[in-house]
Amino acid sequence: MSLNAYVAATAVVVNLQQLRTTRFDGASRRGTVPAETMARVDQALRAVLDL
């Protein structure tokens, strides 16, 4: 399954460092994301986490 349109969603994380992979055990794959989008996500997370 690939994403052909934006999915309306909002994610708010108060403390990213408290997230654990076990919290996402029930998650389901929704499709693929272009490399350019993942690069923007990577950049945003690095800015938020001050990396």
C-alpha cells in the first residue's frame, strides 16, 4: 500500500526522549514516504533534539 494523498493527522510529543519503541508495538504500516519527506522529518527531529 502506498500513500497517494496526505493523511490528516497531528502528532504532539512533549518529551521525545521518553518515547519507547514498545509504545509503537500496535502500530500499523500506512505506506511509503518519499526520501525527501524523510529528510525533512530527520532535519526537524535533529533541530528539536538539538543534535
